[in-house]
Amino acid sequence: MRRLKTLAALAVLAMLTGLTAVPPATAGGVNWLDYPTAAAAQQKQAKPMLVYFHLPYCYRCKEMKRKTFSQVKVIDLLNADFIAAKVDLEKDAEVGEKLEADYTPSYLFLDAQGKQVFRIKGVFGPERFLKMLSFVKDKAYLRQTWDQYRKGD
């Protein structure tokens, strides 16, 4: 009986620990900045930028948040190797116009000097999105198109 109580207590402890233990990378999620702050940060850091265009009521954007932007690998790669800007096209319509955003969700990738290198629209799972991030991070766009890179697997 005592052994059963001990096992039950350990099971409860393990369950509680599992529920409260959040990997450090996911604790805060992606370090999203508004576009002006991201542009200023890019001048100080030599990193490519992802500009993510969304609307708060866009169901596809919510799907990206839930399925892709919540994944540890995506969060880690974005936070380590990119400057991530999130543009709400309702609140920041001027930025959207300036950057020619016409769909949500959509993504604009800029190289470390702020030059557009890749633009794409739609909902993508974590694996495909990670492939896009690698395409930009590794500067594969200098050697091949996105379709060539994507099909290279």
C-alpha cells in the first residue's frame, strides 16, 4: 500500500513538472518587433529580417500562430538568426502599403542589408517554414529559385 502511494505521488509530481516545465525558447515565443523597431535593429545587427504580415481576425494567420510559430525549432531559428517583424495590416496600413503587402498571411524576407530576397504568401507547416528560413539564412536565393531549393530534398 505504501509503495502504491509513493508511485502515485511520483506520478503526480511528474505530471505537474511536465505541465509547468516550458523550454526556455518557447517561454516567450518569437521575439516579434514592430517594423520600425526591426528596421532599426537590422542596421545594428547583420541579420536577415522576416516581415510577417497578418490581421488579428485572419483564420489563416491564427493557424500559422498555432501550428508553426509555436514550434520550438521555428522559434529558436527565428530568434537566433533573424530579426522578426510582425505587421498588423489593420493597424499599420502604411507599412503594408510601403512593403506592398496584399495578402495575409504573407512573408517578406530581407537580407542583412535590407534588400528584398524572397516573398511568399500562405499557410505553411513547421517543416516547410523551416526550409524557407534556411533558404534565406544560407543565402540559397543567390544560387537557385525557391522552387529549385524546395524540390532539392
